[in-house]
Amino acid sequence: MVTKTIVHFEIPAKDPETLSKFYSDVFGWKFEKAPMAEMDYWMISTGPRGKSVPGGMYRKTQPDELPRNYIGVKKIDQHIEAFKNAGGRELVGKREVPDMGLAFIGADPEGNLIALFEAKAPRRSTKRRK
């Protein structure tokens, strides 16, 4: 994972079906409903894998929700501390994203949403190479 750069973005939507059509028509982005029991969520493909930033769209739960960018970090706890020490405000504390990693959502000193993301370490194969 590339660190300290945008690795994922999210767009909250009142009507994800209509808004996904807008982004698809304008930019050619592809949307795929994700199998998440706890929320309506669509994965967004903005271009060829490895050459574009992946995203997600979800149904808004609050009318004032704003898009957010996830910044890839290696040590999320250290970055959360630095974020707060620099004047950032915690909105959603560190939480696990099942099978993916850890996330934290905050606001910068001007209220812009910023999220931190530490990817889960890849599983290492237990098979021995010959």
C-alpha cells in the first residue's frame, strides 16, 4: 500500500442508484453493490486497477455528510495522535473494517473530512517453497 497518499474515497448519497448513474455517465466509473449486512455500500472503480484510486458510495445517514478521502498510513495510532496534536478533531474513532484494516475519521481545523486507513497485513502463505 502506498502510504500518506489518498488510497480510497467515499461519496455519501441520498439516492445512490441515481447518483451512481451520474458518475457513470460523466466519468465512466463502474459501481458494484458490496455484500455488507450493516449498510448499503457500492464499490467504485474509477479506472484500471493499480492506476486509479478506488472508492465507495453509501446511503447517507445524516443530511450533512460530506465526501471524504482516506489517507494510507502504516501506523494508524501514531497518525491519529499527530492528527489531533495538529488541531484535527476526531469524528469516528479508530474502528476495524472487516477483512481490510483499520480506519479513523476526523475533521481538519477548517472542518474538512479526512480519514486515515491502515491496511491489514497480507496473509502469508504457510506453504514452503521447494
